[in-house]
Amino acid sequence: MLTGRSTARARTLVDELVRLGLRMAFVGSGARSAPLVEALVRHPRIRVEPHVDERSAAFWALGAAATSGEPAAVVTTSGTAASNLFPAVIEASQTGIPLVALTADRPARLRGTDANQTVWQRDLFGPYPRLALDLEPLDVDEEPETLRAAARRAWSACLGTREPGGPRELRPGPVHLNVQFEKPLEPARARAVPTHVRAGPGQGRGAPGNRRSGKAGARLAQLAADAVRPLVIAGPAVDPGLGRAALELGRALGCPVVADALSGARFCPGASDSVAGLAPAFLSSRAVRRALAPDLVIRTGAAPPTRSVATFVKEHAGANHVRVVFPDGPTDHLVPGSERIEGDPADVLREAASRVRAAPGEPAHAGTGAFKAGWDGAERAAAAVIQDQLGKVCFEGSVAAVIARLLPPNGLWLVGNSMPVRDVDTFVPAHDKPIRAIGFRGASGIDGFVSACMGAGLTAGVFGRSAREISGGGSSIPPVALMGDLTFLHDAGALMVNRPSDLRLHIVVVQNRGGTIFRGLPLHAFDPPFTRHIEMPQEADLGKIAAAARLPFRRANSLSELEAALRQSATTPGPVVTEVVADPDASWRTRRALMREAAAAAGRALGLGAVSATPGD
């Protein structure tokens, strides 16, 4: 008898996911997914947020998972609704974010027929999920444990563990559970369904530490011991613990650390005396890049987004290069022949740092100190130039500097792709005030960024505290999302839906009339079609968009007006939008001039005399 069968299946699956640790789900509208939605809503231990746009809902879940480090779920009905999750699934896969995609489906017998709202949902997301399961109705007596086992497999794959609660051995990422439901879809009345008898403490994220990482750490420590000019490069990473572990190794070696703004190592205790935060600026000179040549490069995280750092890595391919990655981590495209040291990267780095500190005698070669002194001198010289100019002109780099200065300790900063992430990386120096800077560099798109910021701002997990706690319950600046105008417009629909009452977020939009990042490419000289069809300046009134979404809005024409807007948001409930107007032509000239001056100052500090610099060389 099928009465209540779909309800029972959904409740069993959801109950196991919640037992494992699922605490947040974002659901789209639809009838076929009603059993899943009912099971989620009735469960006392999970927060469920409704959304009219499945694509946006998926990015809310992505932001929530990125911020908390715990899997978040997105639920859709059957048909094209499920396909709307694809961009978020790709980003989750390539960034390493634990996302659970729960798609409701028609029974398999209807596939390939003309049945309404039926598409091929099995393996819908291709190679991107860590695990994809197609769950069809089974024998009533066998099915409950089969569903629970499927939930356990998915949870482990999502966190990169072999079993729930086990050590991380693979990259976290998305999983896809496609659940076939027969009618009736409404909650059962005629038969009992599982309750929450198995609810217990959540399994949480995968625990660090395993035998593979211990051996890998020993190998890395040995390589470091043989180097005279070691350099640690911490690329973007969604897990701030990875960047902090890279910084720990750099400090143990007494060597310079080039830490991306999204690495977790740029803005944290101990960063100011170890991290060359302005390297993207002063490495724009080929002469400076040659003078700071390493003999060992230890890289973690994703590839550097700034061209000067990426060029530095490629130009020194003759050095010993090591990538510390999960066993299923991507191949290095900058130095394809680099050695891979596999394990949980953060654990490998910590193990190596521990072994370096425990080694007898001095922890660093005598030459390492001179090598670091050269990097430190270049950093100080570049900082003097950049800090002197940032407060004098309103451009994207100075906007980033104001935000970094005003964010409270342990604040949350969401940084958009294209120019914002590069300007933060290039013009905001390292400092010891802890800030959680998050970006989505997996596929590096602008898709869904507003939605992801909403999910991140809502979620507990920033240094173990909620966004509301970080904001002091309204007494200091809330989480800040920095983005360009095209990124904002691309996902403006995320603002139009009903929002949770406890969401606080300050959206800062740099209005520079389109995709100015493309000005750094040779195709900029070909106009048409460049301006209209590639850079795409828009005439949209952001204030009217904010008004339609019932959001407070301010337009800032200067850095002082931006600072006032940021301070005012400390006492403003809910999300707010500030548009910062930056002339694209003047901003581009300022950016390039500052990079040239920073490189020239670094060259003088290194005793190179006059050096030329071509940003993006």
C-alpha cells in the first residue's frame, strides 16, 4: 500500500542526515519535493529557508556551507528546477565546499516518456559531485536502512571522509541525492512513519589527522630542511585553517609567506611580520621577481588570482616546487612537473612545522634569514608607497582598504570575483586583526554571488560564532560583501525574495560601469566590439533596485562617505546596499600607477636601482 510511502521515505532520509549533522536547508517550491520539504520542516533540529528561485537557493546553501564548514542542503522539485543547481554544484566541487543537492524526481519508469515535468535527473551534474545516488523505492522492509546507508555515504563523501566522523582524506565537495517519489506526496495519515528516535549529536566536519598526512608532513619537512631560500605561497582556500597552517610552517622555517587575501593567512595573528601581503604589487617588476628567486616553493590552496604572482611562480619553475594537496586535488597548471605531497593539506603543513621546530640546531639556514630580509624590505617599501596614496583617491583598491580597516575583529568579508578579489589581494597589506575573507575561486564566476553572501551572512560558523554575534548584536559593522556592478546585477533577483529577519549584511557595490577586468587584456584595443559587448557598461539605477527589494541604500562618492555608510550599518537591521562610484578610466590609471610605484620602491630597497614594471607582466 503506497499511502504515506513517500512521506516515510523522506522522513527516514532527512532524519539520518540531521543525525549526521545537517542543520540548514534551502528549499524551492514544488509538489514532487513536498515529502522532503515536509520532513525537513517538521524536524526540530534543522533550519529551513524557502526560496522561489532554485538557482539562488543553491548559492545561499553554498555560502552557508562555505562559512560554517558544515554541509548545507538545497532541495528542488523535479524537472528543470533541478538543473538550476548546476552552477552552485560546479563551484562547490572546484572550491571544495560541502553541499548536499536533494532533487525530487518522478519514478524511473517515466524517464524518456512524455510525462509532465520529467527530465533525466540521474547523474544530472556529470563529474562534479563527489557522489551521486539515484534512490528509487525499494521493498518496504529493506528500504529504511538502505536510505540511511545512502545518507551516510553521501555525508562522508561530502566531507571527504571514508566514514562519518572519520579523518579527512579527500577534498570536501557536493553530493547529489536524486530521490524518486510516487504519489501520494502529502504527509501520511494511514500509516506510521519514522520519528526522530535516532537523533543524536551531529558528526560535523571530518576530523583532521591520518597516517598519510603524518608521512607527508615528514617528507615536506625534509625538503624544507634542504632549502636555503624556501618560500610558502598560500593560495585561496575556503578553509581558513589551511592558510593558518601555511603561515605556521613559514614561521617555523623563518621564510617569507605570500598569502592570498582569501587564504586565511593574510588577516590573522602573526601575519604582519611573516606575510608579504603586497607581493602582487611589487612582483609586477621582472627585475624584482628575479631578485627574490626561491630555491623551494611550497604551495597550498588554489592558484593565485593575481597575474604577477602567477607569473612569478612560472618564471621560477626551475626551483623545487611542491604542491600540498588532497589525493584527489587538481593538477598544477602553473608548474605541471611540481611534486605532489598528498594528505589533508592543513594537517600535512602542521606536521611539517612541528618537525621543523623539533629539529636540532637552528630552524633555518643562515641564507634563509637574508632571503626573508629581502622580501621584508620589498614589502615595507611597497607599503610606504601604497599606504601614502590609498587615502587620496577613491578607487577599488582604496575601497578595499577602508573595509579592511573598519571590519571588527573576527569580522566576515565576502569578496567578489573579477577585480574586487584582485584589488583586495594587491592593495590590502597583511595585518594581525583576524578577519575571515571568503571568495568563490573554484570556477571564478560572478554567478550567484549575492545569494552566496546572503547564505554566508546568515550562517553560524565564522570563528565559531554567528554573523549576529560577530556584529555585536548590532553594535558594530555586520559582514561586508564587496562586489562589482555586473556581479550585483547578475544576481539582483536574490534581493527580491523574502529574507530571514536575523540576516545582517552590508553589500558594497563598486560602480565602475562594467567588467573593467577585461581592460588588462589585449582585446581592450579592439573597439568595437570591446566596450559594448565585452566590458558591457550598464545604466541600471542600483538605488531603485534596492528600493524594490525594500533595502536601505546609500551612494558614496568619496572614501569618507563610504566610511560613514559602513559605520551607519552597525545600527541598521537587515541587509543594506552602498554603491561606491569609481570612475573606470581614472581607477585603471591609479591601479597601474600604484603597482609601478610599488615595484620601483621594492627595487630600490633591493638595491636594483631603477626598475620598470608592467602590471600583469
